[in-house]
Amino acid sequence: MLYYLLLFIAIPVLISSSAMVSTAAPAKIAQVNAVGNINRPTLKIGSQGERVSELQAALKLLGFYTGTVDGIYQQGTAIAVSQFKQAAGLNPDGVVDPITWQKLFPNESPVAATISSSPPRPISANTLTVPTQTTGTTRINNTPAPKPISRNQPNPNFQPTPRNQQNPSIQYTPEGWAILRLGNRGSEVVKLQKLLQNLGFLKGSMDGDFGITTEAAVKAAQIRYGLQPDGIVGGATWQAFLRRLPQQR
């Protein structure tokens, strides 16, 4: 009798403990699932680094930013961010938060967000705020993406360097592409700078000096095209950049 009495008392206790475990588990799972997909930092005036270069490169391709891709978040970058956020229906405060990143890179794919069809209004350089007014929607980039160059029709302006014309102070790939990095100088750097200009990552004169400005442009382009942003232009980087050039007619 004592055995059955103890069993009768223990069963409700076990059932109650099981219920507590089952109700506690979903709370932990829900907490894990609440983590967002955007993993980029919040950027504002004063920020520096590769993420700023990535931001500037994206805004430049979309037509909001006309400055140099230098990885420094200054007032010109903040104004471009404010114009983009206004066009995207966000508060044009000049700060790149997770929502802004999501608009720039939805699902980590090339930008395809919808924005206002009205052109962005001028932004005050002092306040970086403007009234928001949107009507209708259109794609953020109205120009068609450049077609890649066919392997059978290479761009005549950018070709590997023949062996008898290669610079002895520069390394080359077996195909004849110069391996360029910070500190290189000469005609091979001019070729790279011209390519970066055609892609919209570099402005100014082509001086043949692979300095910090050229390195920042290379890193921004590498980030944009899914490459390791090491600032070194080898065969894979040359090919990735050339594939983004408009097809020659």
C-alpha cells in the first residue's frame, strides 16, 4: 500500500516538471530566431574602414555618391546616405543603420529595393534632413546592368601584357596579367586605374602610382564583386573587374 501511495504522489510531480521543461524550451529557440540577417555595423560621420568603402561604392553605382571611394565617412557620404534613405522612404538622418543596409543589400543580393520615383531633393549640408514625400515606386537602379564581356570578344583596351613588354620589377601571372599592390608604379598601374575609372570606383588623374587612393578603390571593387578585399590585383581580380565592363561594340 505504501508503494502505491508513493507512486500516486510522484506521478503529478513528474508531469508538472515535464510541462515546465517543454514551456521553457520554446523561449530559448525564439530568442535565437530573433537574430537579424544584417551583420554590418552602424555607420555615421567619423566611421572608417572597409564597410565605409563598400557603402560608398554601392551609393556611387546607384548615382547618389560622386566622391572618392576612400573608406572615410565624411559629410559628402552622409549627404548621399540621406538622399538614398529619403528615396527609400526612410528617415534621411545620414546614419547607416541595419534597415539602411537591408535596403542597399536585400538578402545580401545586388541592390533591387524599391524607392520613390521622385528625384531626391537637395539635402542641407548643415542639417542633413529634408521633408519626406514619396509617390509611386520604381527600381532603385533604372539603368540596365552592364553586360559581361564575351570570352571570344575581349575588351581591346585591357589585354594581358606580352612577355617581351613586361616590367621586370613587377610580377605577372602566366597569362600576362600584372600582379599589382600598394607601392607599384608605371604603365600597368595606369591600366588598372583606367579600368577602375571605367567601373566608377576611381576619379581624378591616372598618375600610375598605386597609392592609398587606388588601393581603397581596388578594395571597394573587390568587396562589390565578391572578392577578398586584400587590395592586391592578381589574375582573378583582373578577370572579375573586366567581366563588369560594358560590352564593346
